[in-house]
Amino acid sequence: MLNIPFAEYSDLIKNKDHYSMLGKVTQVIGLIIQVEGLHVFVGEVCEIYIKASGKKVLAEVVGFKEKSVLLMPLDETSGIGPNCLVRPTGKSLKVRLSDKLLGHTLDGLGRLLQMDPLNDGELYDVDRTPPNPFERRKIEDIMSTGIKAIDGMLTCGEGQRIGIFSGSGVGKSTLLGMIARYCEADVNVITLVGERGREVKEFIENDLGPEGYKKSVVVCATSDQPPLVRLKGAYVGTAIAEYFRDQGKKVMFMMDSVTRFAMAQREIGLATGEPPTTKGYTPSVFAKLPKLLERSGMSKDGSITAFYTVLVEGDDMNEPIADAVRGILDGHIILSRKIAAKNHYPSIDIQNSVSRIMKEIVSDEHYKLAGQLKENLAIYAESEDLINVGAYVKGNNPGIDRAIELNGPINNFLKQNVDEQYVYEETLVLLKELMDNKKLNNRS
């Protein structure tokens, strides 16, 4: 009797290296494509073959329902029908990265928009884990943004993560462009999630400018893209920032906006059957926010200083996404519509903004001067109605007298034209002159 190693042959047959297992589309409802006959994992990229055109549509596994696999498209779904063949790739989404990306724009899946794909470079997973907390270096150095109001009053540290909270149309894109042009970072990575298509080119040409674009990589996933592409845009931008951080560089990462990232995840969550909670946001939204935001910051090699914008609905700074993001980040800058209406730009509400790292990285003198300026603003705000109607008599209160005297110079210090740049040391001199009640530098 022949001794045939059936177990060995059985293992060889089960090994999928020598054949491909394809699935078939059984149902398409809204954003969800239901497929049967696949053995895949959540996050795996699959290819859907469209019979009529011969095209391949990329989709990602987002869940399972009994024996069916739930996919969500990374491309347009037109042409997909019953019995379309689906091939799993066996891997999650990756992007090829190199220094050649500087001065170029990518889509939400990391594909170059203005040049041929890279043939060399490193392959990076889009969805990565944050650095080990014990491998993060302490934030000790100041990251100059070139903006007086931030460097003087809300000083940012290298590796700090700050949120910019505002309603629509109060100057957050302009502020991001100024930071990108004037900051002391080696590389800028700018991610535009859910932006209007018109605004992408305008941001690059007007807000970023040629000088800023040369040392930047821009990732844009416009509002017309599927929700999964908008979600991946945030991950791709973060992965690019991590690539440059791993080279030991000082990276400035800017994302506009976290709110649209959360809205994309809400669409995906609702489509896969998650229950809506606060304001319709699904639980997965609040699970993914910290995983994304914690990826930036310090590592053992380099740093990612991050500015995340949060588009607040109806200027409500306590809506769910704003509240969740504020609790994760290391500080928040609030842009005020009331201040913007006075033609005061950048329209930063100094009294309600805070940098949690500032006290640890600036000198005692700087921290004291910034505190005095805030006190003067608070005193003037409390007495503004009395002052405006002429009910306050000069000399009754020395604190109010000084607040009135300094109000104009303080506002001049906090204003800044788009084409003006101030280094940190220059800002500190101006702040000291202001609080010492000396004549301000003509530039302010």
C-alpha cells in the first residue's frame, strides 16, 4: 500500500499562493457593496471588475454581515452590478513616499495629481499606530509660527498639537497659509479634507504661495469624493508627515478640517448600521478621533507640530466634535466672528484661547507679560459698555485707565497683515515694549 501524505497535500491545497479566490457582488445599497465568497479582513483593499467597461474599481472592507462582506468604494460606483467579480488584494492601503513629493499635490488615496506615480521611495501603511508614549521626547523648544498673536500670547512648542476652532468665513485658511509660509519647520504637510474643489488651487496659489508650496506636500480629498476617500485623505496626510518625522525633520502638519473627517466617518458608520448618538455622530467617530490626532507630536526621531481646524456649527464651541477634539489636543485657538467683523485679522480670541505647553517652554518674563496683556483685555471688556456710553470718569480706577490707554496698542499688536512676518525674538521685543508702555515699533 502506497504511503501518500494526504495531510501535506491538503495543506498545499489550502495554501492560496497558487490560486485566487474571487467573490461576487450580490447587492449595492447606498454606499455599501455586499459581496459573497471572500475571505478577507477589515481594511483590506479589493478590486471590483466592471464587465461593461473592463475597469477596476477599488473598494475597502468595512464590515461583515453573516456570510457577506461589506465593501465601501474608493472610486466611483457607476457600472457595478450583480455578479461583478471581486478580487481581494491581501493588503491594506499603502502609499509610496519620498522627498520628491515636496512641491506636489496628492489625492485622498495618495496618488499624485500633477505628475506620474513614483517608482522609487518607501511604502508606508496609511493606518498606523501612534508612537509609544515612552518613546516620545519632551516638548522643550519653541516653534515660531511668524504670527505675533500666536508667538506672543499662545506660544507653540515643537511637537505640540493645537486646534483652530472657528465658524465659516473668519480667516482660518488664510491663517493656515501664513503659518505654512512663515513657520520654522523643515517640511509642511497640508491636508484638505472635504474642501470645495475651487478652494484647493486658490489655497495653494493665494494662501500658500510659491515659497510655501516649495517645502510643502498637499493632500486634498474634495467634498465630491466618496466618504471613505475623504477619511483616507486624513490618514494619507498623517502618514506623509510621519515619513518626514522618521527622517528626523521638524514637520508642520495642518489639517482642514477635523469636522469633515468626522462627518465622513459618520456617513460610513451609518451606512454599516451603527446607531447614531450625539447629533447623529456614531460611536466610531469618537473612537477614531484620538487614534488620528495622537499620531502627530514628538517621536524619538523627529517632531510633527500639528494645527487641526475644527469647523464649528453656528459658532457653537461646545458642539460634540469641538468638545472631543479640545480634550485631546494640547491647546486651542478660537477665531471669533465678532473680532473679524471689526476688520481685525487674524481674528484670534486671545482670552478664550490657550496653549497648554506655553508655560513650560517660555521664560518667566514672557509668561508674565502675556498674562498682563490678557488682564488688560479682560478689564477693558468688563468696562467696555460704561466706557462707550461715557459713564466712566477717568481717574476713578487706575486699572481701567491703563486698560483704556493700552487697548489701541494691544489691538495693533495682535493684528497682522498677510504679507508680514515676525520672528519670535522680534515679537517678544514688541510685547515687552507694549507692556512697558513704550512707543510701539512702527511695523505693528
